[in-house]
Amino acid sequence: MDFYFHDSCLSRQSVLLLARDIQQDCPAWHIGIHPLREYEATALGFHVLPTIVMNGSTVAAGIPRKDWLLRKMKECEEVDRR
């Protein structure tokens, strides 16, 4: 899972806290943290930051609730097992 956000964004701290909480709850998952500059976000095709990407697909724009994100992770794990 990858967390992308503007390096100088006001929500930076919230993104980092959410990523840390997710990593603590799901230590088997690799969590990537990617502070971006405006041109980098544009080059990657992100129209909204923060953006959370799981297995190459955007699953959230903005900062989702932790319980919602954990449900998405569980769904992803179930699909991978099939």
C-alpha cells in the first residue's frame, strides 16, 4: 500500500499517522510513504492528494477512516487468496 501526499500539505501529519497506525495493525503489509511535489503528482496522474494506492489501484483520495481502509485491505487479501 502506498500513501501519496503533497510534501507541504496541511494533511501531511494525518496521512503519516494513518500510515503508522495501519503498519502497526498490519505488519505483514508493506507501507510506502511518498511525499510529492506538484509536478510529481501531475506526472503520476493524481488529481487529488492525498491518494492511497493498493496493488497499483487507487482506493482512496483524501484521508479515509482507518476502519474503512482496514476493510479494503481485508478485501484485497481475500481476492489475492483466490
